[in-house]
Amino acid sequence: MNDPHPAGAGPAHEWNGRSGNAWVDEQAVLDGMLAPLEDVLVEAVSPRAGDRVLDVGCGTGGTTVALARRVGARGRCVGVDISGAVIAAARARAEREGLPVRFVHADAAEHAFEPASFDAVVSRFGVMFFDDPVRAFGNLRRAARPGGRLCFVCWRDIAENPFMTTAERAAAPLLPGLPARRPDGPGQFGLSDPDVIRRVLAGSGWSGVELRPVDVECALPEAELVGYFTRLGPVGQALPGVDERTRARVVETVRAAFEPYVHGARVRFTAACWLVGAEA
């Protein structure tokens, strides 16, 4: 799942319940917020007309559709995601745009893709959540043709991305049960360490691994900020279980914590990421 703020990310049942539904509800906001990173990824992949591309953790299909426009009618784009809700939204998006994109509701770590069937395997924030990343990336490598490309964007260190943890840091005194971040395990920052990335990809059979740091300005409308942090991430997961008084205090406190990022009608932050490439 291509989630920018996922300590709401978790087991499959979460993504096929509240988390997936929240992602669909916030689709327009997230599309706009993540569009600059979609552009970075698509340009890095540089798909050619006729290419076959697999988009892992495709979410509601924004990146998949952008790639499909590049490969044209002779190409093939497939998006895969663990959430049925986002896959349904992705299929509706492709249908509206009249693009022959196929979406698969499955766990990309386990799904039996046709061997050697893709020229490129790509992901925007969809590959950090595997319980066994070596096994998962090995499965994706088998789906790529010999010489096929891997290209994905993932978050760098948690300290370089303070916007992503602003809500939970501010809300922690009011919501003491918030889950702790685990940068050494599956989650948003699960591939933040470049040595881990190299070790995982080498262990799963990819070669020629290259990492490039990218810093991209992202933004969302200020009017959507409260909806963003009350629906997504750890605070969004916790709020349905609290009383109205606590909820009001959390919203007020967290909104104040985001003030340094508010510039008039826009909320702006820098996404500090790795752009990772490798070859099958």
C-alpha cells in the first residue's frame, strides 16, 4: 500500500477495512500531495511504448495510470495492492480514463505473477511493509524478465521527515496507546537505511543496485489538513476509539503542531526519499 503516513498500515484486515476506506476517501488529497513523487518515479522509470510494467502497492492507481499513458496501447500495466477498497477505486479510475490497466487484489510478496513477464517493476511507497522483504523482492524479481528494471521510491530516515510524525508526536500525551515506530521492521521507514536496501535486494537476486537521495516539495490544501491527520496514520487509527472531548483536544493540539508547515492556503513539506534502481 502506497501510504505516506502509515502507522495506519498494518495487517491485511486493516487495509481491507478502515485504513483502505480512509485512503479511498482521501484519494483526491493524497493524489495531489504525492503527485511530485509520482513524476519523479515515472521519469526515472522512463517506460517506452510497448513496455510491460508492474506497479507494486499501487493504491488507488495514480502512478499505474500515469505509467499506462507512457507505454500506450501496445504496452501493459498491472497494479497490485493488498487492499480491496483501493483496488476498486483504481479500477474505477482506469475506466474513467479509458485505459486498459489491470488491477490485482493480492499480496505482492506471495502472488504468483507470470515469470519473466514484466520489463519494469515499480513502486511509490509500496514496498516497505513486507514481513520478509528478501522473499518478497525475490518474488518480484521472478516476475521481471532478465535485464528487467526495478525502480521504487521509499522514505529516508525518520529524522529527515518530521512532517510524517508531527501528528503522533503532538497527540502522544493525549493518546498514550499510540503504536511506537519501528524503523527496523515493516512500516513506513522500513527501508530508510541504505545498507538494508542493498542487503535486501542483493539477497533477493537483484543486481546493480543504485540509490539516489531525492528531496521533493509536497503540498496539500490547508482546508484538508484536519481531515488528513484525523483519517490517516496512527492518530487516524486511534481517534474512533476516544470520546468527543478527547477528540476535540487532539484535533486542536495536532493542528497547532502543524502550524510551521502552513503557508496561507497550502501546507508544504519536504519529502526526503530514496530513489532506488536495480536490475533483474
